[in-house]
Amino acid sequence: MTRLCLLPLLQRTALQFQVPVGVCDSHAHVFGPFARHPPADDRSDTPAEFDGASFIAHLDQLGLTRGVPDDGVLMNLLARWLPDPAQRQRVLVDNPARLYDFTRS
């Protein structure tokens, strides 16, 4: 049996300082939406849903313009930002291959 985690803090206290330009939330856990990305059956905890939109809202509440979501969320965002498969190919495969001298096998 899994235990429920505490709910995320949806209302945060306003920051008492100016956030420096370019600050990045470098650690975030994104969960869900469970209808599309269900949690594992053998998990030890059940977190509340905290999807990509919630992550962006979290950054906005903190006054941050950058954040690092997990890989699944990043792939979903890239599919939305670059709906054309050829564009995604250039961004994710062709450009890194050219920049870092990767060779295809």
C-alpha cells in the first residue's frame, strides 16, 4: 500500500527580495497528468498531480523565468513548441550532432 504525500503548496508567501535575473529553479518534480502519465504501481508514495502547467505557474509565482522540468515534461513541451517533426529532428538530433561532432550509426 502506498502512502499519500503532502499536497503541494499552491499559495506561497511573497518573496521578500528581488529575484536576480536569470535565476533557474534547477530541481523540480513534475507529476502527471496521471491520465496521461500514471504513477508506477509499485511506488512508495502517491504525490499530488503537479503537471507542466503547474510547474510554469510555480516559476511565475516565484518570479523565475527559467526552470528544469523532468525529461518527460520537456519532451511534451518540445512537441508543443515544435509541432513539426522535421524541426524537432533539427533541434534534438541534427544541431547537437553538428555542434559536438557526433556521428550517426
